[in-house]
Amino acid sequence: MSIKEKIMSDLKDAMKAKKTDELRVLRSLKAKILEKEISERKGGEASISDEQVIEVLMKAAKQRKESIDQFEQGGRDDLVDNEKQELAIIESYLPEMMDDDEIRSEVQKQIEQMGASSMADMGKVMGVMMSKLKGKAEGGDVSRIVKEELSK
């Protein structure tokens, strides 16, 4: 079952069980996935791959994390809790994310393979790493670790 199919199935289940919070998040995800499908259409029918669905989910998760930071700074704990619940639902559909040590290991291998030695090589390393770790790690984490490794 694809991620999109799982979301649609869980949406139906949430409707039947009258889980309003989960239902709101799943409807939002469904809308974002449909938007992506429409943007991918080139005159005919188009369906999107799991990778593209993961991109949509990662973007939604990133938006929730940014909202959590802003609400915490504003002292809006009620909204922070709501965003954290939504983030947990979204993350349940994402594949397991790599931790910093795993990312660092991959970055070190890539730097060694490319012979990168300074911050001037960061763009080259980042280009390869982002395509390699797409859907497995957040860009901000990869960028931070690449900077750390090239600054040594």
C-alpha cells in the first residue's frame, strides 16, 4: 500500500471514528497531495510517487515545526500543543529519519569520495547529499553537518 493510499484509508477510518483532530490533519494532507498531483499533470492524468508524497509530508512537518517555534516564542502553549499533535500525525507517515551520527557518517564518506577539503566545496557536497538523503534527513541538519565537517 502506498503512503497516499494509507492516508486515504486512515482518513476514512477517522471519519467513521469521528476523530476530529486526526481528520483535520488528514484532510489537509489529502489536499496538499492533490495539489501536488495537479501541478504534476501535463495535460493528462498524473499520479505521484511515494517520494513525492514524502516531499509533501516533509514540507507539512517543517511548517508545523516552524509554527511550534513561533508559538513557543509568543507564549501560546495552547497552540503549541495543537501543532505538536498535528506534527505527530504527519510524522507517523514519514519513513524513519536518520539521526546526526548516521548523517555525519554519510557526509564523511561523500567528502572523502569527492576529495572536498574546504567550505568552497560545500555546494557540491550538499547537492550530492540532498539527492542521496532525500526523505531520510532534513536539509537543515545535513547542511549543518556538512559545514561542521568541512570546517575541520
